[in-house]
Amino acid sequence: MSGLPKKFPKQRFSLPLDGGGQSSTQSRAVDTGQGGDDKSSSGWTPRPHPLPQGERGSEKFLLPQKFSLQGRAAVVTGICGNLGPIWAETLLEAGAEVAGLDLPQAKKTDVFLKLGRRYSNKFLFVPCDIRDRKQLLKAKKKINDGFRSATVLVNNAGIDQPPAKLKESWTFEDIPAEICRKVLEINFLGAFQAIQIFGPDMIKLGHGSIINIGSVYAEIAPDRKLYEHFNLKPPFLKPPAYGASKAALINLTKYLAVLWGPYGIRVNALSPGGVEGNQDAKFKQKYTAKVPLGRMARPADLDGPLLFLASDASSYMTGAHLIVDGGLTAW
Ligand SMILES: NC(=O)c1ccc[n+]([C@@H]2O[C@H](COP(=O)([O-])OP(=O)(O)OC[C@H]3O[C@@H](n4cnc5c(N)ncnc54)[C@H](O)[C@@H]3O)[C@@H](O)[C@H]2O)c1
């Protein structure tokens, strides 16, 4: 499947996609004429939200079209991690062009590299630290030059503190504020800034879907018993700033749904439960014992919910928090 308009030559987006020296005279869906600068958002006029396409009960009612992202561009932050490529592949499969942002030094996983080869003409890697507004502006310019203005933004970049990688642990009273600050800076402020930079083009186009990746820990507190077997002294505590940062992101989701709803922008949060990866067997066993569906999440559990939120299939949904956790938070 190729949703790429013919005007985009294939080799422009082949990996490695550091974008070095890319310049374009191609027309953009939105050309602000501002050269990627930080234009003020004043002067926007509210407009009715686009009505869903297709007539029920007629041959024009084509349900799969509602899930199509043909002709749209998407941005996914934290593209090099575990979940970034899952979101990207889903959006690419649905027909979107995808620009993936991550730290310049982020390790490219095999999954990421495979994706780049498979969708070489529709997938662009843009090095960018989302904490840095200037880098975000530069990234936006590069994306607008290469693709079109993004009308889907997946705020996925985030940091946590898995116990297996930890050399030091603290009691709650001793947790360094610096650790909290870093988590909040990336998980909340990074997403906040990405929305500031990519949102205005969506407003000018009159439609957009912003998806903030949260966590079940936005809703519930971590159970320390899950981590007891790590035998750290003092016992491991999942960083309180992690859940707090995600709860803040959920609140920002609602804030923006209200603020930008009149401009046709939908803002929702998607919170996966624990995704099966290289966690140790004991953790997996204790965690799954708490999950009504009896297992951790797999990539195939997440693509449908993401596509639903990104596409017109969720055209009347904004300010919502979609939790995909196998029932973990249901009790
Ligand atoms: N994996 C899970 O089980 C799980 C469950 C619930 C929620 N989440 C959330 O999903 C998101 C992705 O999780 P993951 O498991 O893929 O994490 P990950 O650590 O594998 O990937 C996160 C990515 O974000 C990038 N990143 C970090 N700081 C950045 C910055 N300043 N600028 C740009 N990129 C930056 C990292 O380089 C990394 O590639 C996170 O927000 C996480 O909180 C994950």
C-alpha cells in the first residue's frame, strides 16, 4: 500500500533518515510562510467539527474508509523505543506518512530498522529532543518540507525507571527531586511542547487527532509487591513522578479537548497496561495474576485502539482516556 503522492520521490525518505541536507520546494498542505517559526495562535476562528463521511444504508457507507489515513501525515515521538514502532506501523499500514522523532543518540532497534526498509518512502526519522522547543520547530519544518503538515500526533516519548536497570533505590522521603523533574520534563512538558508546535497547523487545516500515551499508573498506584523480588535496599519504589506525569498528561488531554474542540482538533489519551517485553518471569507472573484477561499486552492488542483514535472512526470522541489494560484497572 502506498499513500504517498507521486510528487514525493521515493529516495527522499530512505534510511538512514537523518534528513541531512533535505530541502524542498514541494507544496505543502499548509504553508504558513513562516519558515517554521513560532507563530502566535491568535486569530483562529472556531468552525464546526467536520461531519463523519458516508451515508448509512447506502453503498456509500464504507466502514473501512473511516479507518483510513490515506493522504494524512503523522508524527510519533519516542519512535525508537518498544511502542514507537508499533504506533508507526499501524499508521503506515492505514496509509499515513509517518515522521518519527527521537533523541539523536537513540538506539535503532531491529523492529525500527525493518519498518524503515519496508516503508522507505513514507517513513522519516527526525532526530529531536522533545524537551527542546527549537529542536521541535526544526523537526516540524523538516516534516512539512518532506511530507505535508501532520494532522496526527502521537505523544509517545516517555521515561520510566525499570527496577532491573536500577543500581540505587530510595525511600519515598529520599527520592531526589532531580529524578522527579526529569520524568516530568520528558513525559509531561515534552508532550506539552510537541502539541504547542504541531497543533497550530492542525487548527489551520481544521482537523487533527492528538493522542497522548498515558499509563495505567495515571489512574492507580503501583503495587510494590510486584517488585519485592528485586531485593533492593531500600525496596524498589516505582518513581512517583511517573504516574504523576501521566495523570498530568491525561488532564492536559481534557484541557486541550475543550480548548481546541471548536477548531476540529480531537485530543485523547491512550493508556496501555504492561506490555510484554523482557521483564523477568517473576514480575510477569505476579503482574498477570492481577489482570482479568490473564496476560500482559501484546503489540497486536494496541494497534486497533491507536488506529481508532487516530482516524475518523472516533470522529465524535475527544477528551477521552482509553485504557487498554486487560482489565487491570477494573478492580
Ligand atoms: N511499555 C509499556 O509496558 C508501557 C505501558 C504503559 C505506558 N507506556 C508508555 O508508552 C510510551 C512508550 O513506552 P516504551 O515502552 O516504548 O518506552 P521506551 O523506553 O522503550 O521508549 C521510549 C522512547 O522515548 C525516547 N525518548 C526519551 N526521552 C526523549 C526525549 N527527550 N525526546 C525524544 N525522545 C525521547 C527514548 O529514546 C525511547 O526511544 C511511554 O510514554 C510509556 O510511559 C509503556
